[in-house]
Amino acid sequence: MASDNPSVPEYIGHHLQNLVYGKFPEGGWGFAHSAAEAKSMGFWAIHVDTIGWSLGLGFLFLFLFRSIAKRAVAREPSGLQNAVEMIVEFVDQSVKDGFHGANRLVAPMALTIFVWVLLMNTMDLVPVDLIPWLASQLGIHYMKVVPTTDPNATLGLSISVFILMIIFSLKVKGVGGFVGELTLQPFGKWLIPFNFILEGVGLIAKPISLGLRLYGNLFAGELIFIMIALMPFYLQFLLSVPWAIFHILVIVLQAYIFMMLTIVYMNMAHEAH
Amino acid sequence: MNINLTLLGQMISFLIFIGFCMKYVWPYIINAMEERQARISAGLRDAERAKQELKQAQQKAHEIVAEAKEQAGKRIEQANKRAEQVIDEAKLKAREEGERLKAQAQTEIDQQIQEAKQELKSKVATLVVMGAEKILEKQVDKSVHDRMLTGIASDL
């Protein structure tokens, strides 16, 4: 907690504020010292905590998997290799079930999404005040530790998936095929504008719904943890333990949904309807 | 909900992560898993084949043992037959030998009878002469009557 006795809205607002580094409207770059200041920076700002935690977790994922990949043996696997292989096999099976094209990118992408999102979501289980408190001891006053509660992170993922989806659509179907898919259905060539609006909305809805679904679920979960943290301390165990246990389900489920939808979208990009 | 540069940063890091994962992580793990799968299926196949071979070998062993038994039986039978044959032959030989010996003895006996007869004849002749001499009380001219006496002896 930044101040000694913040009011409830202050406490919640403080927890939901990212650590922002950006360009001040008056010129010059620096850390924002309040939510209003952060807002005034507009687009030219970076959520240092989101980027930091997500990069850190991403590197953790890559380091872990790379260290196993380097000494992966076909003989009897040991400890960690078993766990990694279990995840890889699970992802591989999901890709085989959901994706019927030939693309070497999809499976590694699905693995990256699943493990990375899972790790980022898992940060939600860290007590809400622990890391912000440690950070404030170090003089950092804003710290949001769950990157997936930041729409920048989730939309960044979903827009990347969307861009890859369009690239592969163009590659597989050609420009004509892609445009045709957007304009010639479902009502034939006499209703091209109407088709285009319908299909365009459907297309744009994909990345937005993909990103906002993850953001919404995790944000809500985080918000409830913050609310529980506002309760008297003797009630906190009673509420936060069941919620954390339930939240484990949400964490894995949301990572899985994100991965599965990515696979499905990639499959749509590779298959003509 | 401030959309800002973080979005771009996230996209860039995501794409880099995918690239790294695709190049340095996924193939290694998948290869190891596929290799293991191949090894396991090869091992299972080998085990199956070994089982089949064992079965065949057992069958063959059974066949060989059965054949050996059969041959041994045949051998014993042959040997028995041969033994009987040998015994029969030996009996036959013995009988023949016996016959031969008997025949030989017979001829010897016959010969000895003949010789005894001859001797007896000559002795009888002498006895006759001696008897005649005694009867006549006179010396009979041996040279004169010898021919007559020999004739009598041969008539005996």
C-alpha cells in the first residue's frame, strides 16, 4: 500500500494502476506519478510492470523448455522432462485435433501461448499485496503483477494471432480467395456490401473477443482478490482460499481456451469454407 | 484501459517467443518424443517376433525329440530283429556243425568197424589154419594151402 490508510476506492484504484513510463504532455519522458498523469501520456507510454513480468515469465518458459529441449533424450525421460513432455504432448494433440493444414508454426505457437498465458495467469495466485508491497519498499509505487489483467498484453497476443491468421489466409487462399471469402458469402455476389459488413465484423470480432475474454476473466479474478484483501483479516482465509482454488480452474481454462481458439482460427485461415 | 505502446511491445515479444520456440524448443522435444515412440513400438514388435520365434523353436525342438524317439524305437526294433537273426543263424550253424561231427564220427566208426572186421578175418584165418593144423596133426604146407585159406577168409 502506498499510503498508510487509503480509502477503499483508492486502494482498489491503486492496485489497478500500472507502472507507467512514458512521454509527458509537456515533453520529456519519465514515470507517471499518478493515474491521471499516466492517462495524460496517451499512446506514448509503456506499462513497465506488464512488459517486465510478461517478458520475465516468457523467458522463464523459454529457458525451462530450452534447457529440456537441449538434453531431451529418447530414452527414459526424467523428472522435469516428463512434465514438459506432458505439456508438449497435450498441445501437440490439441493441434492435431484442431488444425488440419500443413504449417510448422502453429504447434510451437500454441505451446508458447498455452504456457506463457498459463504462467502470466498464475501470477494471479500470488497474494495481491505481496509484490506491490515489496516494490513499494524499493520505492516503486505502482506494480500490477498479472500481465493478463492488462488489455495491452492480451490484445497484443490476440492481434498478433490475428495478423498471422490474415497472413496465412492470404498465403493459402491468395488475395482473391481471401477477399472472396469476405465478400461473396453468405448471400452471393448481389449483396457484396452486406456480406462485407457481416464478414468484416466477424473477422474483427475474433481478435477483440479473444483478447478481451482473457483480460476480462483475469481482471475479474484479480478484482475479487483485491476485494477479499479489503475484508477483515479473519475473513480473508475463508474467502481467498476457495476463490484461489476455484481460480486455478480459471487460470488453466483461460490459457487453454486462448490456445484452442488460436488453433481454430489458424485452421480457418488454412481451410476454405 | 489505456491502450499504448505496451501493446506493440507485447506483440513483438510474442512473435520473438514464437520464433524461438519454433526453432529451438519444439523440434527437439517433439523429435525426442517421436524417437522414443518409434523405439517403443520397435521394442514391442521385436518382443512379439521373439515370442513367435520362441514358439517356433519350441515346436521344432518337439519335432526333433519326437523324431529322435521314433528313430531310437526303430533302432531297438532293428537290433532285436538282428539279435534274433544272429541267434537263429547260430542255432543253424550249431546244428550243421553237429550234423557234420556226427557224420564224421559215423564214418570213423564205419572205418573202424571195417578195420576190425579185416583184422578179425585175418585172425580167424590164422585161427582156422591153426585149428586145421591141430586137426590134421600134421604140418600143412602153408604155401600150398595159403591160397585156399585166403579164399575162405575172403568168403567170411
